[in-house]
Amino acid sequence: MSSRILLIATREFRQIAAARSFWFTMLIIPLALAIGPIASHFMEKSRTETVMFIDRSAQIAPAIQHELELDTQRDVLNALARYARLHDLERADPRAPWAQRDHPYSDAEVEAFIASGGGARALAALKRAAGPDVPPFEMPEPDYEIVPPPPALAASPPARLAAVMPALVNPPKKQAGRVPLDYGIYIPHDPGAPVQIWSDGQPSGELMATLQDVLTRNLRMRFLERQGVSSAVAAAAGEVTPLIAVNMPPPGKGQERIVIRSILPLLTSYILLMSLMLSGSWMLQGTVEERSNKLLETVLACVSPNELMYGKLVGTVAVGLTMVAFWVACAIGAAFATQGMIADFLRPALAPLAQPSVALAMIYYFIAGYLMISMIFLAIGAMSDSFRDAQSYLSPVMLVIAMPFAIIAQAVLRDPSSIGVRIMSWIPIYTPFTMLARTGAGVPLWEVVGCGVTLAAFIAIEVVLLGRVFRASLLSAGSKPNLVRLARLMAGRDAE
């Protein structure tokens, strides 16, 4: 690389780095990492829903509450098991249910967990075994909270409840000090009468399933008792359930491993798109200003058009890599120097970087994508007399490049080896984004090399063709090339 190209690249880098927007952009990711957990803490809404039972049978509501409590404690057990496995804390109490391999906990196991001290005892054991770098365990919120009905409401007839309950679950305005009610459930004394539910929207499927299960069990017991079966046998028949053993990979394996390992490649693909739009627009604006101010004529008196083109490309790529390197450094610092939700999210996501082949592939496709798209920005800047003219070219180009990105991200998470994703990998304009997104899930070596060679050949052809457009458009102020003119310029037939 000649000294003139380096000089132009340095000038381009300094010109962009001197802009305030560059430094504001650089600080976006660090500010998001710092403010994100705080903002989510204040903006997070409790998912616990309140339920009011008016039970004239005096039997159904306690049974439903017991089932809901079992579900809540089952969620606690699952969260404890995952926390212990993630931080290698099974040794704290090897015989505890949460220290066993993940499996669907039965009602008997959950009841034994509650009887042995529940979450309080488990947390005490985990705290003794946890080191100083282990983040604290966050107890999951219960899905439902049971609120008692007012005495006057509990004694009201069904007609009165039908008139009052809609205003309780959907009040016209909030009242200070009043607990919002999500569900009101009336259970009549007669098991054959319908159960009434008032809700401000579609009832929860989980709550409806629990309610139906308890009611069905109660009706079956009554039926069996009427057939002469004793209460004990009827109750035992209602508790008979099949044994199901679910075999699944440990946390961080299987499909979950693909999702976790795809987080960083998907973020890298998104950062490539975002940084290209930012640094490319800065280079585009600078090129348009230089062209409209006749500064390019002075520059071309000292350097050749090719040196100017290559210098601007190198400078723009340096700007993009500087931003990305700063963001990656902040992410690594947040992952290994802090604790909490962000650190737990970033540490496993950075695992692909531990494999040199994956890291090299990500670096290659990132730089290649930068060169490919930056060359398009550079040609647009050379053809435009004003930034408004540049936007008329840039908008459709960016739409074609960015529009499939959301589809690619969803397809990679669903099936990184699907035929659609593999086809996108071989389309050069989408190769950098698609291959970056796929690297975390594992891509065959032949496909990595083949797509890389195809992309390199496309960039070489692009530089030749768009380079002709760039050179021919540098000093042709006032002429706006159409598609036919662009085709002639690319073919080298630039004569009118």
C-alpha cells in the first residue's frame, strides 16, 4: 500500500472521527450496557395476576389454590436447578431435588420440597457454596396472587355478583390503595351449575386448565361415590397419573446451545449493518461535499483517482472497525468485570470467540462486508452533486440490503441449515450478513471457504466496475447518470 493511499485513509479517518456524531455513536453501546439493567428494573411490570374466589362449596377454591401454589413452587424448583447447574452449585446439597438433573417435578416432589423448607432452605445452602463472583439468585415471581373477597361480596347472590364483578376486574379508573383485580371466579354450591369467571380480557390458559382439572376431579369423585365407591378409593383414582420421563440435554446444550452461540454472530451481523449505515453515510457526505466544493480537483492534482478511491475505502473500513472494536471491548468488560443479568447474558454468548476458526471467519466476513458496501457508498458519493441526490440513490440500495435482515435472523434461530438460509449465503450482497449470523451454529468448512471465495471474487469485480463509475464521475459535475449510462461506465465505454 502506497504512502499516498495511507495519507488519504488517515485524512478520511480523522475527518470522520472529528465529527460529534461519531463519538455519540461510539458511546451508544456502553451507555446501553450501563443504563439497560437500571431502566429495565424501573420499567419492568410484575406478571403476577390477582384472583378472587367466591366459593360457595368451600372445597373447590382451596384445591385450586393448592394447585396454583404447587405450580409456583415448581417454577422455583426449576429456577433453582438451572441456577445450580449454571454456576456448578449442585455440591451444596447433592440430595436436594434442585441438585438433580432437570426433569418435570411431580406434585409429590414439589410437596416434599415445600415441607423441607422450600426456597429459603435451598438459598441458604446455595449461599454457603457460592463464591463471591456468583450473582445472587432471583426468586421467580408467582403467576397468581389470591385476594380474599370482601364479606359483603362473599355473601352476595349470583345476580348481585353479575352486576358488581365487571366493575371490579375492569374499573373505570384506578383507586389509590386498591389492589387491581385480574380475575373474579364464582363457584356455586351445586356442582352441576356453571362456574362464572369475570376477566378483563382473554383468561389465562394455565388458570383455566387448573380450574377445569380441579372441577373435573371433584365431579368424578362425586360420581364414583354415587356408584358406591368409597371416598378414599375415589380420591386415589383421581390421583392416578402416568409416569413420564423426559430426556433432554443439560442447560446450554442442544437447541439452547445453538441459540446461545448464535447471539454473538447475530449481534455482529446487526452491528455490521448498523455501522455500515453510519460510517458509510459519513463517507458519503464527505465525498459529496468535496465534490460540490471542487475540493476533489485539488486532491486529484496530487493523487490518482485509484489512490483516492482506495484511500477512502481503507479509511472508512478503519472507522467501522474502530467502532466495532470499542463496542466489543465494552461488551467483554461488561461480561467479565461485572455481575448480574448483562454478565450472565454476555458470558455464554462470547463462547464462539474461543474457537480460532470461528473468530477468523467472523473477522473475514465482517471486513469483506464492509469493503463491499463501502464501495457502493463511494460510487454513489462520486455520482452525486448534493446529499439529496445521494439519498435518491442510497435509499433503494439500503432497502435491498437491509430488508431481508430480519428474515435472516429469524431463519437462523429456527434452522441455521435450512435451504433458504443456505441460498442466502451464496448471494454475495447478503453473504456477509448471513454467514456472520450462521457461524455460531456451526457451518461446514467447505461452505465457509466456498462462500468466502465467491464473496472475494464479487468484491474484486465490484471494485473494477464501480471503480470505473467512481473515476468517470469525479469531475463530471452536473450530469446525473441513468441506468444506461451506469452500464456504459461499468463496461468502460464512457464516451457519450
